[in-house]
Amino acid sequence: MKKYFYFLSLLLVLTSCTEEIKFNNPAFQTLKDNVFWRAQSYSAHIGTNGRVVIEGTLGFEKVSLQTASTAEKTYFLGVDDISKASYFNTLPAELAEFSTGTNLGDGQIVVTDFNTETNTISGTFKFNAVNLKEGNTDKSEVHFTEGVFYKVPLEAAK
């Protein structure tokens, strides 16, 4: 009887020890003003002009990153309107639009991998964007740090 008890105990221990692993593949996440922000949906596309737009959306919020090309390099923000980053909140009570651009905000987008076989793009980003609504004293800037987009699928040109 003791043998059955030990065998059943061992069997119970072995079968109850499961580990659920959840992979973030693909992913689009960042820290928005030092608060974790993970997109529920994400996409990327190459425009007819060769520019890449990578977007992540969480409810009413959207982060949009634009680079001049798919080349694996660092794109500096706040220099021109070709490589830029934007944040939009379309919730009626919190309407806001923040962006970088020519002499507006700063930051960088680093494309670390453009995989032509799987048609995905990966990289990192960080930026400080300025509120485009002049005179808004509630929030003049938004800060994104430690941003990552990983294996985001590229769609056909828009």
C-alpha cells in the first residue's frame, strides 16, 4: 500500500509541474513616460517612396515610427520630416497628438534586422515628442524609452 501511495504522490508531483511560456513574437512595446506600454496590434509597410512606417496600437493610443528606408542603421529624429515618430490618443476626453520633426523633439529609431525571407522588421526606438496642439499646458511632451519592435510583419505598399 505504501508503494502505491508513493507512486501516486510522485505521479501527481510530476504531472502538476507545468510551465506555461508565452512568447512575444512578434512584439511592439515601450515605456511611455516610464509606464509599460505594449501594443495589442502592430503592422509595418513600405510606402511607394521607400519609407517604412511601423505602427503599434493599444486601444485609443497609437505609436507610429517612420524611417527613410529598411536599411539596418540608426535614424535620428528631430532632424527632418523623413524619419520621425508620433503618438496619437483618439479617446475623445484625451485627444492628443505628439510628434517629432524638423527641429521638433528628438530620439532615434534603430533598425536591427530587415528579414526579406520572412518579410519582417525588428529594432529599437526612443523619442521625446512635442504636443502639436499649441498652448496645451497640461502636457507639452511625451517620452518613450526602451522601445522594441520585434519581427513586425511588413504589409504591401500603401
